[in-house]
Amino acid sequence: MALRNVGLIVSAIVLVLAIALAAAWATLALWYRLPAPEIGRGLAACLFALLGIATAIALFSPWRLHALALFVITFAAVMVWWNTIAPPEHADFAPDVARQVTGLREGDKLTLTNVRDFEWRSNTDFTERWTTRSYDLNKLETLDLFMSYWAGPEMAHVIMSFGFEGGDQLAWSVEVRRRNGGEFSPIADLFKANPLVIVAADERDVVGVRSNIRGEDVQLYRLNVPAKDARALLLGYVADANALAATPRFYNSITTNCTTVIFRMMRAVGDVTPFDWRLIVNGYLPEYAYDRGALDTRLSVQELRARAHIATRALAAGLTPDFSQLIRAGMPSPAPAR
């Protein structure tokens, strides 16, 4: 009898937690995505929250089955509505994320359309340029990691940059495709607030806007990656970009974001470890790369961290054509990715 009572209590706790989680998710989904004025969204969200509370209380009354059935039916209706929400292909997107890069490979020649090359003077004052460029995959030499810290040491935006013979750098960034005037919101972007966009750009654009314009703490790490893995990573970006151009997807702060880059990089450095907490708390990604031998282990990770900050060099260089070369001054140089 005692074991049975314990089992009933545990089952009740699990059911209450499930109802609470489902109600919290549905409440936020209605608040952020219901196509109604703010008062209508607020009312719908509050009603669902109250339904969740009432259902949890009713579990301990004779009306438990009726309450649970009503909650399940209502939650199912919210899910049906949720699954009808599709990311927009066309909208009043902010200029810097207005276009999706695409690529075409012909043998060892890679041609990219809509490579971003903005000239930034401030966050609101810039000259737009979108270009078409071709790259010889046989001339791919280096792979670098940029970490742009915008919310403390735990979380950063990840940018991967591919270096070619002759000094050309091609940087890739997975971003929120926000609307004009919109801002990044980690909570809102859990609820289909904005589409996903993959940006390919010059470093003085996509890195420089963060270091020189927004004042973020940008750090640069030179990676030791074999040529075949660097090429596979680059072509993986191209494949993802082409797929995204054909079928838009929503950005998600947890499941579909720049963390995608982290898992691709994990494969690029030959790591098959299924999980490491630093892949989620990605501000510690340099330590992860160091432990996997992807950074110069002749120096300590603390020394690499100290040398990685590019702010002083970036501000001194300005957003000039020599930006990529100047921010690497004094950095440990990995062997070419051959």
C-alpha cells in the first residue's frame, strides 16, 4: 500500500510538471505569435495560463479527468495553429540580412552570389554592397574562429573564416533575419519570431561591425585543421545556405542558431565526442578547441586568450582593405590547411 501511494504521488508530480511546462510554452507561444493586437495576445496568454493552473489543481479533485481532457484538447488546438506558422520568404528585412548567400560548385571552382561587403560608419549609417565572387578550393589555406562576446563570458556569437592563397578571407555567420527596426530577443526567438539567415561576408564587414562599430569583445583563434576538413566545412556552409534559400527556416535561440556552426566545427577538427557542455555554453569554445588540439598547444590557453582580443588592432586598422591582415599581427600562425 505504501509503495502504491508513493507511486501515485510521483505520478501526480510528474503530471503536474508536464502540465506546467506545456502551459508555460503555450502561454508564451500565444503571447509572441498570435496574430492579434497586444491586448488580444495578452488575454489569450493569460487564459491559457489560468487553464494550466486550474488543470493542475483539478488533478486532486473528482473533476480531474474532465479538466485533463479539456487541457489536452486546448493544447492540441494550439499545436495545430502553431504548425501552420511558416517563415516568410519576403519581408521588410533589415538591410544587412536582406539577402541569403547561395553557392555553385563547378569542380574546384566555387562561385558565391550575395556575398556581403558593407561599408560601416555606424549601426545606422552604412553603404550596402552585395557581390558575386569565385574561389579556387585548391587555394584554401586556413580556417579561423572568431568569438564575439556580447553578453558576458558565457555566450558569444561564432564566426568561421576561411583564408585563401593571396590573403582573401571569407567569413560565415549564422544570424537572425530580423525585420527593419527589430532587435534580437533570445526568448522571442524561441517562438518563431524571425527566420534564419546565413551570411557570407568580408571580415571587415561582418567582424569589423562587431569590433569597431558595436564595441563587442571580438577574439580571434587560428585553427589547425587539415585541408580536407576545412573544405568540407566550407562546402557544408554552402549546402546549408542553398537549402535555406530554397526552404526558409526559423531561427531558434537553442536549436537553430550559430551553435550549428559549433557542431560543424567539432566535426571539422575530427572530434566525434557526442556532447561537451562547452558546445552549449559556447563562450568556452576556445578551451574546447584547445583540448582537442585545434589550437596552438605550444602556448597555454590563457596565453592564447590574451592574444586573441583584436579590439586594439581592429580600431587602429579601421575598416580598411587591410583589416584582415592587420588584426592578425602578432597572432600565432597555424600551418596552412594542406
